[in-house]
Amino acid sequence: MIQATGTHLLTVPLPLEEGGLLDGTQVAYETYGEPSGENSVVLLHDLANSHRALATPESTAYPPSGWGRELIGDKRPLDPSHLHVISANLLGSPFGTTSPITEDPFTGQMLGPALPLLTPLDMARSVSALLRGMGLKRVRALVGVGLGGMVALRLAALFPEMMAGVVTIGTARALPEALRERIGMFHQMLWMDPEYKEGFYRPGSGPLKTMRKLRLEYLRLVYGREYLTARYRDLDAAEKALEADSESFATMFDPNAWILMCAAYAGADLTEYLPKIQAKVLLIAGASDVLAPPARVRETYHLLSAAGVNARYHELQGAGDHGALLIETRRMHGPVKDFLRRLR
């Protein structure tokens, strides 16, 4: 079903929100389906995923790929038989887009900690550059999950006429304050690990112990007890699964990239940008999502509506932990299909 996979190299330096320009920026992507008119939908992944939404998941406890299999496909919300789906890798993610593991063309070394802190605006600009490189001036919709949803909303505010609609899944204007503070401290914990070496660790080494700890903490946020007990035979089995994921993650996800992605997620507050959105917006919330609690997503909906944005709110009933939102998507099939069908 994968139509194309590749990497787009930006022809001009990318301006960064914190200042400066990023030269030689590249954006990895996969596409599913054929372009026809304005039938393109841009899919933006969550914090620890890759753009390879339909790829065979890695044979590891932590698989960054294959997370979109219940979202993309025949009779699913994003059906490639009539939609052209573009899954883009976010700036800073270590799966093909410019990130700390990208080689500096001038030194031949990885960029590492030399890559400045990134924001959802920087990520949005890189996605818009990818679309322009593909010759797309307007798409039907942006669909973002978690952090990807924040980037989608920021892109909709930055270029209001580029899309007809935006769908966010497990996304609000900002993380809850306590989580913003905690996730924002992840970089300090990595810096304190002697193996971090100020970011100049050797590939495959570095602060593995701290990465395992941080991943385990994050997993306990995105998967609640109800989901874990339903998926595993008991909590001991669930804990072993989370520990295996954390062990695998520590060896696969670059620590410098984790710092950038978490800082972008924790530092984002889209409140002042929501009134600039002209596209229609569908906000989907999970009833037990800790990262995007229903109350926070409803608040985002009210802010959009108060600004005159045509927004809808849909809450998934039952188990709705953040990490499980895309495992069973049938509850959102109807609302997403209906929303995309009505876009013009």
C-alpha cells in the first residue's frame, strides 16, 4: 500500500523560532494512495513514533513504525483508495528528518547537541516546506496525533489557507501544567547522567540507564491500569512489557533527539495562535487520556469556537488512554470519515 517513500531536502535554510537558520534541512516521508485534485491528507505522528505509519513494525519491544494500521486502509478513516495520505517525519525525530543524529555536512560528525531547541512552529515550517516541494498549495486536511496534533494546529495558524480541515487525536492547546513541568525536566535528568557527556556520547552508547527510566515514566503516563490489565494477563506481565519497551527504546531513540522532542512538547502552548485558524477543526479526546484530558481538549474547543473557528469536539468513551487511541480506532471511524467528507 505504500506508494512512495523518500526524503525532501529544503532548498533554502529553515528559520527557527528561537533564532538562527537551519541549513540543509531534510524531511522524511511516506505516501499512500494517489494524488488527485485536493485529496491529500497530511498525517503527523506522536512524540516517539516515526513517519512509517504503515510499515511492518520493528521486531523489537519498542516499535516506532506501524502505528497507523488501524487508521489508514480500506474502509478506515484514511482510505488510500480515494485519499492521498502523506505521513511526514517531524523535525528533530531520529527517523530520517534532520535531527541530532544527522551528519553535519561541514564536519562529517553528527549534529548532536549543536542542533538548537525546536518548537512546533519549526516543525510546522518543515512540513509546509515538504508540501511545497511536492507541489501542493492546499491539502484537504492535517491529521495529527499528540505532539503531531499540536504541529497541525500550529501549521493551520501559520498558513490558514493551506488546508480545509484539521483533525487532532489526543491533543489540546498545551499539556497539563504538572506534565509540562515534569516532561520539560527530562533534559535535566539526562544532563545529570555522567554518560551523557554533554551530548557528545558515542553512537549506541550514552545515558542508557536514564533513557530507560524516562521512557518507563512516560509509558506509565500514556497507558493506564485499565488498559494494561485488559491487554496483559496481570499487572506483573504488564510491567515486564513496559520494562522491555523501555530497554528497547533506550537503544533505538537518540537521547539528544528525545530532549528536543520532549522540550517541544512540554514547551508548547497554542492559546494565542488558535484564533488565526480558518480551517474547520475536529478535536478527538480519549476519556482517560492523561496527556490531553477531556477537560483540556474541551477548553481548546471553546477557545476555537469563541474565536469564530468552526470546531467540533468528540470524546471517545470507554478506555481512552493516550497510548491506546490508535490501537482500536473504530470508535473514531464515523466522526473522522464524516468530517473529512464534508470538507471543501
